[in-house]
Amino acid sequence: MSDATLSDAPPARLSTVETDAIAAVAARLQANVERVIVGKSDVVRLALVALLCEGHILLEDVPGIGKTTLAKAMARSLGCTFRRIQFTPDLMPSDITGIQYYNQKQGEFVFREGPLIAQVVLADEINRATPRTQAALLEAMEERQLTVEGETITLPRPFLVLATQNPVELEGTFPLPEAQLDRFLLRLRLGYPDESDEEEILARFETASPLETLGPVVTAGELAHLADSLRRLHVAPSVRNYVVKLVRATRDEAAFELGASPRASLALFRAARAHAAIEGRDYVLPDDVKAMAPHVIPHRLILSTQARLRGRETDEILAEILEQVPVPIEA
């Protein structure tokens, strides 16, 4: 057999043993994070989807819900380098990327790395930074690299940005541009806890924060290996076509001034695979696509002026599209 024939062979399909390993790691991560986060199993599970895809997460909700706590709990559950950046209006791009400075003792310019050079970065209140500083994140989030004074720096793997923002308080904030929103794999909202969960929160945090004793349960190498193996999880052509039809339907919808991009198709495809693996399956169902679409697509869409005047919401219109697009059924 020739070398060309060997190189053209399709990669081996993800085995049941490998799928079980991914599900087991996800279960460990979820149990660890839920030592701190109470009553939000669905949100934690969605966040794990992003971690397995090595995708970035935007946590958007009102203050005091636990956005920063969730981001910290996830970061502590991973055996990765971690940095937190508190975004403020006076934060400069060089404050997060790093600078070249002249070291008199060495007699040469030396690079002092910024907090963005880490495996897990918590970007707290990201919409408080100016557009110029927000733009400094674009290259890092998409290409996993930084360019500082003409020098390209490769970021460590995995590289995950967990960003938080408050959508209610608009004074002193700068809305994230569409190009940057498109870089986030998922946008998640926690919502208020119910009465019993809130009582449990008081009980757990009564004497000390469980976050302080939280330790890693997954190494950086293990997470990168799982992310690579997900690429071999089986996706039927009909399911792949379903992803494309859903995304294209947002471009044909009159209520949207801007539909989802091909990057959204890729994101939905990857998220559906991770969701299937967490559920313990070595194949993707249309239900995986439908489960992830409300978290992958809405923040990439722009409502038309008429739709906004009529009080329509992006999530509502996307739900209608999910009902209209035919779901593939295997014979």
C-alpha cells in the first residue's frame, strides 16, 4: 500500500471506551464545580461543552448571580495556569498583552508578559474596557497567539477565555463588537436560584467559601487530548446538513439584519459533538444540535430595526426557526 493511500485514509472513529472516558472526565468536572455552584447543573454542563471544545465562554447576567464564582470554580477545577483581568475603562492593551522594556542590567530589550498569557483567563466585566483594549483580545481568542511590537507569541494550550459582563448596567460600559461576540463559543446566563437552592447557598457559605478548597481534577494535557479526540466522534451527513440548514435559516430570516456566519456553523457542529460525548454517545443526534443552538447562535445575530420596534427577541425568533427547519430522521 502506498504512502499516499495511507495518508488519505479517514481517521479512526472515536471508540466507546474513549467516549466513556470523556463522559467520566465531564462528570468529575461537574461534581467539582457543583461543590461551589448550587442548582445550576444545566449551566455547568453547558460550560463543560465549551471546555471540551476549547471554546470561549461569555457569562452574561445581573450582578451577584455567581458569574465570577462559576468562572473561578471552572478555572480551579483545571490543572492549568490561571490569570484574572479586571477590565476597567483605563485598561490599556499593553496591560493585558505585555510590553517590551529595556533591561539595563542585561543591556537589551526584554518581554514582560501580560496576564493574557495563561491557559485560563478570567476577563471580569469585559464590557467595561474600551474598544481598543477589547480588540487586543481578538487575535488571542481566534488564533491563540499575540503580536507585540512585531513579535508573535504563541499562547499555551489549552487557551480559554471566561468572560463576564452585566447587561443591565450600561453607564461606563462599551458594548462588545459583533466580531468579538462571534469569537465566543457559548453565551450563558445563570438566572436567580430558587428558594431551596438559595438556602443551600447560605448553608455552604456560612463558615467559609468552598471555592478556597477547590482543587484541579483534570490536567491541561488531559483536556487537550480529549479535545483532539472529539474530532473523531461520528457525525452523520444528515446531521451535518441539519447544522448548515439551521444556520442558513437565520440569514434568510427577515427579522435579522445579520444572520449567523460560517464560524457559527463550525461552533454549533463542535458543540453538538461535545454535548453528545458528555451524554456518553459516540455519535451526534439532531437533539444535540437543538440543545446547543440556543447557546451558540443568538449572540451572533443582529435584530432588524423593525423587529426591535415590535419588541421581538432573538431567542424567540431562533426558537421559531428551530421549529420550522425539518429534523432529519434516519430510515
